[in-house]
Amino acid sequence: MRKVLLPLFILGVVFGCSNLEDADPSERKTFIKFFNGAYTLSATSVESIPGGYVVLGNMQVNDTLVVTVVIETDENGNQIGEPHRFPGGTGKAIKPVISGTGAVDGYVVVGDSIKIDPFAEQAANTEIASLRVLQLNANLDYPPVKTYFRSDKRPISPAHPVKQDFFGQTLTVTDDGKVFVLGVVKDGVVGQQAAPQKTILMQLNSAVDSVWSIEYDINDRTYQNSKSLIYNNGKVIWSTALAVDQGGFNKSYISVPVAEEQSTFVNFSVLGQTTSQLFVPGDISAAKNPAFGFGVTGRYSSETNDSKSNLFFVRANGSGNIIPESIRFFDGRTGIEPLTNENESAIQDGGETITSTKDGGYIIAGYTELSSGNGKDIWLIKIDAFGEPEWQKTMGGSGDQVPSAIRELPSGEILICGTNTVGGFSSIFLIKTDNKGDITK
């Protein structure tokens, strides 16, 4: 397995970026950039926009203060202006709102905000999470329009002494401007007992106010949703794990829910429901032609404490039905040769994010701990239209490099964004490779 080494860089007290080497960015079709600052930074999402990219991340100032950060770059990954900072919570997904002419009219960001009340009568009310939506203009100017879907609007009563927690996870914006947001809601329980997470799906209007919302709850299981939300032909699609905590160990199976607007599921295909394992999806992507369905990646472990995991890939058809015969398990030791026994694993591997490609296939960006003692490395796997692996690449350096988002660009190059952690300090990386995952001039 060929590995590209990422360069080490010097941490600064202000945001900056480091090149792979000293070369004129205009001479390069590919690049590696780092963005770092006085506080630890973690990446959550990236999107391509006309003339460049927007990177979403979070800056951890202290134990209670998190700042959402948006970085705009040109098409060579060079930072444009100062980063845009929005205190008050996290940003987990960002989507541009595109006008009819193809220009960016603005952006919508979803995440959550934590309110601390050390004097709360109920211990479970000490930290209350609310789903947060930011509406930004095309210049990413501050202040944005903030919308909070708060738990503390429900009156506290003897029947409901503990407030609900809302967490925003991902969103999508349709061609006609509809905004759909996916998150989870957790009912508090007296005595701090564990409560399952229910999924919440909502539609927002142009002012990012809620048009409708619906909660999904199945057999008291906890939903663990994917990073992407897809809208296709009047239906909303994502991937999720349904987990149950049994004696401190999580057991889960995966599903591809398909829901109509403001309605219950019209399809809920599952995989792994009758077996005991940890099955967690990282991401889902629609094929370039949605009629050909979806690709899902994540991690699988027969050890339900999440040790010795493998990366998995599985396809679902255009109706959201999972195709069991399409599932493939990959271990960093054996590379892109699919495992015949999915329970064989000695290291940690996992699929974090996935993008469809113009040839009908997919590219997975995950991580592997193949390099013993050097932490997690980025692991790219190309899957063809039939679900078979074509090529792989790894890249990394000291510490952990974990991708959070991958996109195939209109030109065919691959854009990868993620978090680089060395010595407990994190920064954001942005990488553009050619269509084979290589860094070239």
C-alpha cells in the first residue's frame, strides 16, 4: 500500500496555511493545505463553490466555549481574507444556497449550542443542548441570522422535570431553495439514566424558521445518523445506525430510511438486524444518476465496544433497499482485497465519508491504523459502479489524520477535508488530488 507523507508544520498564533512544498500555487493542479491557530481546530465539512471552496470547522477555546469557523479559499486552496468566526456553538454541516444564475446567494450552517446551568435542580439539566441554524450571506458576514430550536421552551413540570436535548447533525438545500435539517433529540430522564436518541427531521423556510418537524422513534433504540442528507424526487434519504446499550456494550444495525416530506418512512431497509455487532454508517452518497441508488460507508466491528473495526461499503438501490450482496469489508492489512471474514481485524479502520464519481462509482475516505504507532492515516478506496474496489491510497504523518468530507470536483479531481492532530493539538487540512488520489504538479 503506497503512502503519501504529509509534511509537519509550525503552529502559529493566527490562522495560516502550509504548502506541501515551495511551489507557485498556480502551477499546481493538486495541493495540501493546513489551517491552524492559537486554539485547536477540527474540520466537519467542505463544499465547492464557484472559484473555490468553503471549509467548516470548530475552534475549541476552552471546555465550555466552542466557536464555529468558516474558511473561504480560492481554487488552489489559498485562504481568502480572515476566517469567519461565529461564537455560541458548533457547526457540523454547511451548504451554499445557489441562485438561478449559479452564483452563491448565501449559506446555511447547522450544529448545536450547549447552555450551562450549574444551579439546575435536576443534574440532567446542567447541560442543555439546542439545535442551532446559522443563515449567512454570500460574503459570510457577521452577524448571521441565528435560529435556535431549544429544549427549554417546554415548561418544566412535575411530569417533565428534565428538559430535552436537541443536536443538529446535517442538512441539504434543494434546487428550489428548500432547507431540510436532520438531527437527534434526547429526552432527559430523572437520575441521569441513559435515554435513547430519536431522529428529528425538519424543513425550514427562507428565513430558516421551521415549516414542519417530525420525530422518529423505533423500539427505544438510539439513532446514529450519517453525515449527509439527500433529497430526491420529493423524498428525504439518509443512513443511520440503530443501537441499543446492553451492559455497557453497543449493538447496532444499519438502515437507509426514506421519508416523504412531513411523513413517516416509506421505506426502511435494514442490514445486520438479526446479528450481534457494531454497525455504524459514516456517510451516504447518491450516485451521479440517483436512479442507480446510493453508496454507504462506515465501520463494522464484531467487538461491540468498537475495537478492531473494519471499513465497510454497501449499496442501496434507487428505492433505498440495501443490497446485501453488495457489502464489502476492508482491513488495512489486506488493502482493497475484500475480507472473506468480516470479523477478522487486528487494527482500527473505518469509513468516514463518501462521494459518488462521474463513472458511476464512489470514492471512500476513511482511516486506517496500518502504520503501527503512528496513529490514524487517511485511506482512500475507489469503488466501481458494480461495488468492486479499483484502487487505494493512504496518506498521513505523525499523529492522526482523519477525513471528515470528500467531494469529486466537476473537473474530476478529489477534494478532501479533515482534522490533523499531533500532540493533542488539532488543525484542519484541505487536500486536492487528481482522480487517482495522487498529489501531482
